[in-house]
Amino acid sequence: MDTPGTIFIVEDDRKTRDLISAFLKYQGYDIAHATQASNIFDTIHEKHIGIVIADLKLLADIAPNFIEEAKKINPLLVLIGYRSNAHINSANEDNVFLLSKPLNLDELESLVMRAREFQTMKTPHAWTAPRAPRTLCSSIIGKSSRMAALFELIEKIAASNATVLIQGESGTGKELAARAIHQLSSRSDKNFVPINCAAIPEDLIESELFGHIKGSFTGAYANRAGRFEMADKGTLFLDEIGDMKANLQVKLLRVLQSKEFEPVGSTKSQKVDVRIIAASNKKLEDLVESQDFREDLFYRLSVIPITIPPLRDRREDIPLLIDFFLDRFNGEKRHAVTGFSSETLGILCAYDWPGNVRELENLVERLVILKDSGLITPDDLPEKYLSRTVQVQAPAVPVGNEFPESGICLNSVLDEFENRLILQALERTRGNKKEAAMLLNLKRTTLIEKLKKKNLAYGKESETQ
Ligand SMILES: Nc1ncnc2c1ncn2[C@@H]1O[C@H](COP(=O)(O)OP(=O)(O)OP(=O)(O)O)[C@@H](O)[C@H]1O
């Protein structure tokens, strides 16, 4: 369903429309489009449009009395107009903002923010927050812009038959994404067949993939179908493809090219119709560089490359995932853990999660088992999560000449430094945000925005501060 925050783009030039749309979607907004007159006011009504971004010339052609009519539907509607020869009567309208020429996305972003401020000032509840939590196939959870973009991409590519290469650190959800692509595709009523290329002994993997015929090797007592055959008309998920040995890489490449294979011990080719999704937590580009992975196979596999970001790069998903797993494990184990204290959430949001979502899932399961009921507090957390808080207090930034040999990630160091100072200011003021903002020389609202964005919390949150 569209939220009241939906932005309506009225533009007939596809390139411009797609650019504005992609940019605002990336910012987390829902977008509706119109290129012609017919039902522009119906759309505003039905989709609860809050902001219209329009080529004013086109809008004037479509609806010369746009502002008066639109205001009748939504008195708080804001029009952001661009391009010259505006025939829309915008003089003296406080809800019309004009963009300069040529279109500048930074300026557009700040006008959208201004429009939101304008609406919030008039009625505090005019906008629902953009980027509502989302799930894909009711199993993948995420509300960060990166996950929202990933969901959109998965929905788009599911419809095609193209080979997909999913990369990302261990535990980021690569298999989950592969399953979602299969589930959303026209192959969903056929098999999704996973195989972990690193987990199967080298001498068995060929037979696992392609099957074998009776007597082809010691122990082959009967004909056996391989994963390719099992996945016929469905999807084959080749996990940890980076660990596939060179001789098998050649065979896989051949199957991808010819869409046929020979079971071990057979000379007869078998046709298959399989969609391949491969995944790797090692960077395949690096393996190609070091000649451990065939370049031609890499290009065959990465027709559609997807990278799932590590959890530390999308910290806003952490509280959402915690809630999701808490519900799940409370239900599974019939326990009644009521939630996590804000201090605990703060600690978990600041943690770096080297094991990504899998580590978070395991932690929540463990806490639910041990806690049984009530609120989870920092005392319930294993030591390693707490020692990270101590690190936050310790200098995290290289000082003087002590620049680490291995270099640093400037963005995360700066981010961490900022977190540390914010937490220290809150500690000094015992959580009073107004006073902490003064210590940091920030506006109170800016501090609140930062805390929200970084998912930082200090002790018990107080709405009145
Ligand atoms: N966005 C998410 N929402 C809900 N659960 C998730 C999400 N991402 C991962 N998980 C859960 O985390 C665990 C690890 O996910 P998955 O096995 O898909 O990761 P992976 O990247 O394939 O890991 P590996 O590289 O180690 O094989 C699974 O239990 C999965 O259900």
C-alpha cells in the first residue's frame, strides 16, 4: 500500500523520470508516476500523494489549474516544479517550491526535505516515515536503503532466467536471497537445489553435480541422479563457488554454455533446463586475479551480480532483525522474553557483527533460551559484546604518528569517533539530549536525527528530553 509519503513524478521524458525516481527510491520514498493527464487527480487522491515533482510545462498542459484542484484533495500537497516557461500559477503559493535549471539532485533532495518540514509544521502527523520495514518472501528482513534496493532488484531479476552471482560476507543472507529469487520466479513450483561446493569432498563433487551410472566407480552400485538433473526446470544454487576446483570449473562452464552434461561414467549427454544462482563469500574478482578462478566462468556466472552488504554497513536493520528473531524464538521455544532494553540495543547496534545476520540470529536464540522471560539487559549479553563497548570508550582513532601499518577505513573510523563523542556527551549529561546537543554544539534535532540514523541509544530513552 502507498503511504501518505508517496511522491508523484509528472514527467514525460523517460530518462529524467527514471533518474528522479531512482534517486528518491534510494532515499527511501515510495514513488508514483504520471506522464499524461487523464487521472492525475485520481492518483493524488488514491495514492495519498504528499509531494508532486513535475515538469511545470507538462503539468500546465495537463492541468492548468493544478494547484487549486490538488489543494482541494490534499491541502498540504507540495509541488516541486522545474524547467522553464512555467504556466502554472505559482505566485504567492507557500506550497510551491521551484528548482533551478538544470536539474540538480542535491537541490531536489533539499526541496523534498523542505516540503516534508513544511508539512510537518502544519500537521505533525502529515508524513509517515519513509522506508517502512520490509520483508521479502516473508523471510528476508530489512529497512535500510541498501536492503530496499536489493529487494527491488531481486523482484526484477526473478522474472528473468539470467544467471545470478551473489557475493557478500558469510552470514549476510546469500542463500536466503537465492531462495527468494527462485520463489518469485516462474520456476517456483519446481525444485530449488542447493549444493555447497566447499563442503563436498573433491572426489565426490562431480558425481554430486552430474550424477553417475552404475559401476562407474567403486561404490557406484546403481545409477544416481545428480543435482543438475534434480534441478531440471528449477534452480540450482551453487554455494561457495569460489572453492570449486579448476577441472570442475571447466565442466561447469561447458554445461552453462551447452545446457547439457554427462553423468560420471556415461558418454551420453543429457539436456537440462536449469537456472543457476552461484554465491561466494570470497571475492571472485580477486580469485580471478590470482588465477584461482576461471575468468570466462566468472563472466558467465555474473550476468547479474548482486552484493549483499555486511550488517555493520546497514546498522538500521539490526533492531528490526532483533525483533524478528525474538518473535520467532519466543514462538518456537514458548518463551516470553519481552524485548531488549534500549541500552542493550545500543550496544548491539554498535557491535561490528563479523558473522553478520547469522551471528545475530544465534545470539538472539541463545538469549531467548537462557532468559526465558522479561527484558534483556546488558548483563545478559556474552562478554564479547560488552568488551566492544569498552573499546568504544578507548581511543579508536589513530593519533600522532601511530598510523596502523595495514591502513584504516577512514569512514568507519570517523563514524566510530563520532559515535564515541556522542555517547560521551550523553553520558556526561546522563542521557539528556538537549544538554548533550549543547555540549556537541549541535541543534537538538540534529542530535536526535543522528541518534536515529546511527541507532545509538543511551540508557532509558525519554521522549520529553
Ligand atoms: N535479511 C535477513 N532477514 C532474516 N534473516 C536473515 C537475513 N539475512 C540472513 N538471515 C538469516 O541468517 C542466516 C544466514 O543466512 P544465509 O545462510 O542465507 O547466509 P549466507 O550469506 O548464505 O552465509 P554463508 O556465506 O556462510 O553460506 C540464516 O539463518 C538466514 O535465515
